[in-house]
Amino acid sequence: TDERCGPLARRTGAWTRAALDERTRAHLAALPRTARVGDVLLAHGSIDDPQTYVRGVERAAAELERMGRDAPGARVLLLGHTHQPWAFGPATGTLLRGPRSGVVALDPAHPHLVNPGSVGQSRDRTVAARFAVLDTARGRVEFRAVPYDVAGHVRGLRAAGLPDGSHRMAPTVRDRVVGARWTLARRVRGLIRPGPRRPPR
């Protein structure tokens, strides 16, 4: 259903439904909303609703609690839908957020939520294909961003009758504020480091 979608999503969704044949639509409709691979639980939006945006810390913590109940032994909850990279753990807080690349260590003693970002319809100032490489054996996730042929992509959308803006959505004011706060907090933590302890007198 598209009642919670904006005009652009409704238009592109209608185009996609028309482009898919009946067999493909039936196959997609029969897929489960979640999948379990080892100690990783995968869902699109949230565990029980593919259209829910999991952005805030409280909602993320609630999803991880639910994972503990519904999928005992799972350590990583892999979500999408927001099109924005994020790594979060209740014990560690936010480890990475926004249009950044880098490697994040996942403490095996605690569960984590990981959102790899998106290959399509970027929400960043700089359009890039974002993805993540999750290494459960080493307890880490590497967030990556690679350039792609944006102009060619736009030409393809135009040829299909879709609007040029389908390839990206500019970050909202809220997204920019959250990203700026996170960056500032990381910089402050990097500047304030404990000094050498003085020997007792």
C-alpha cells in the first residue's frame, strides 16, 4: 500500500508495479517481512512494519529489545528504508551516522542496529551509492560510498517517464541538524581526553 507515501514515491511505485509481471509480483508478495541469517535479523523498515522509519534512539532501542524477544541469539538488526547510514547500540550509543564512510566495531556482548544507507535515491548532499560490509566473524561493519553515473541514471529515468528527481532526495533540515550534532559530539569527545594521572603524594 502507498497511503503513507509522498507523491514521488506513489508515482514511482505505480511505475514499478506496471513494469513487473504478475509472477514477479506474486513472488515478492509471498516473501516474509523478516529474514534470519545466522545471528543477523534483516527487515526493511522495522521488524513488524516495512514502512516504519527507525531513526530515533528510543525507537532503535525498542527494535533491538523486540529482536531479543522474537529472534533469540540474534546480535545484529539490519534495517533500511531511511536511506541513511547508521550504526547504533544501546550500550554504545551512535557509532556512525549520516553520509560517512568508515569501519565500526560491534561489541559482541551487546546487540546493534545497522542501516547501510542506500544504493539508490540518495538522501545526501553528494549523491553516491552507499552500502555496508558486515563481518560478523570479526565483529565489525564497514560503511562505504562509491560514485556512479548519475547523469546516465537521470537520462534513464527520463526515458522511462519518471521525474529527474527520482534519483535523490535532498536531506531534510532535521537530517542536517542531527548529522551536525553527531559530528560536533564526536569532535568534542576527540578533543577532551583524560590527561596523565598525577602520582599520589
